[in-house]
Amino acid sequence: MDDSFSYLRPLYDAIASQKKPRNLKSFVTWEFKPRLYNGTLFAIGASLAALGHADELSPQGFLKRKTKFAPKPEATATAIGKIQAGLLESESGSITGETLCLTALLDKSKLLKDFFSKDELEALKKRIEEARSSEAYAMAKDVIDVISAGAAVAG
């Protein structure tokens, strides 16, 4: 595994150790071990904190033992800017699969409404639907289909 993706090590190890093949949905919806989910979230959060995109929040209270991470406002603004540029500003421009998947996740979690107007949200949803029918986004389409079907990421 490439070191630039070390934040995905827990997920990579889980996939590599499977005795039988699993489908994409089982990994996107975390239909397997919560420990893997927590390990992957921690690795991603620690990676974002190391890059300066998130702050590590120390555990609060007597029973809370998990370290949590909070995105820095400028990192959030950058991500929202990428969504705007990729999905709203360039009608015929190239959209990355990552941008599509992030947009679908934020839409499903109802967080997009905090950053976009009603008209912009409608345009975003239209662009996601267009991408779902495009062969250029086959892998992203699978992820978006799982997200749209209501698969919730356990928390």
C-alpha cells in the first residue's frame, strides 16, 4: 500500500484479510466490524490533523475515551469551493469522482444546505444524477447508488 494513503490502512488491511470477496456496499455501509469503522475514522482524522486540516479534540468527560477531530473552517471552505467549482460553475467541465462522492455524502447527511442555496442544491442534485448515468463515473456511480439507497454510515 502506498504511504500517501496510510490513513486507509485499517480499511486496506480488512479488505486484504477477507477470506471471500465482499461487495462495495458492505464496505461503504460498514456492515462489518465497528472496530474497523472506528479505526478507519481515527486514521483519517489523525491524517487530516497532521496535514493541518483538522484539530484533534481531546476526550471530554469521565466515560468518553474516543479522540475526535474537527475540521478547520478553512479546510471546509476549500472543500465547498471544490464542489462549487466542479459541480456548479463548470456545466461541461470535468468533475472528479471524489467530488461527486463527497457531494452525495454531504447531501445524504443534510449538510449541504448549510453551504448552498436552494437553487444551488437543486443544481447539485441534477449534476449528481447526470454523473450517475455517465460511464465516465462508473466507480463513483456505485458509491453514489449505495449512498442514495439510504445506506447510513454507522457512527
